[in-house]
Amino acid sequence: MTSKYNSLAQLLRGALGNRIVQCEDFLDFFAEDAVLEYPYAPAGTPERLDGKASIARHATRLAPLLEFGEMTLVAVYGSGDNVVFEATCQGRGVETGIPYDQKYISVVTLQNKRIVRYQDYWNPLVLISALGGQEAMAAAYAR
């Protein structure tokens, strides 16, 4: 199984299928009290975001820092309300032009067709490099 997508929202629909509410915006997939976790988050970035509003603020901070290109859904595991999927993306740091080619393992828990917990596992060194190093990344995220 390999499917290609142009956005994270499309990738989620591909991975979660009819288990998830049908919408166009990434944030609309989340319950109001959802938790988004980045277990390998580098210093200067959050490890946990509590609530849809916090997730929205985080997405707003990241948007000007990274340009995402093609996303590939590699595999989906699980059934019911607990799903694990593998994905990759191509992108770049907006200010640096350095590639952000990332691999992800995502663990998603659903309730009433909305995401209530999303654990996103990825390589922090790819993010640090794309944003120009640890100090530059922390400074860019803090803006």
C-alpha cells in the first residue's frame, strides 16, 4: 500500500477512512479536548498540546517555518478506534531551503469520529536541520 497526498488532511482521510469525520481542514478532525503528543520533540518545541485551541496555535507557528510537499501513506494498522499508520513527507525549511524529508509513525485514537489522542513519532534531527540548527529552530518557533 502506497498512496500519495498533497496535504496532511488528505493523508489523514486516507489513513483513517470512514472512521473519521469527513472535513477539509486538519484541525476539524480533532475533538475539542484532543491531545497531540510529540514524544521525540526537540528542545524548544512542545512535547504535548492539550486541546484543539493549543493544537491550532502550534499549527499557526509551524506554518511559516516549513513548506510541505508530497505526503505518502505507507501502511495502516489497527481497527476500530485505534489506528497506527506509517507515512513520509517531502518538504523544506522556508528560510533555509534545507530539505525536510521526514518519516512518521502516528498512533491515533478516535472517539465519535474525531481524534482524541494523536501521538506523532518522527526524527527531530530532520526538523532541526531544516530549520538551520537547534538555536535557529528554537528561535524561529518562539517568534
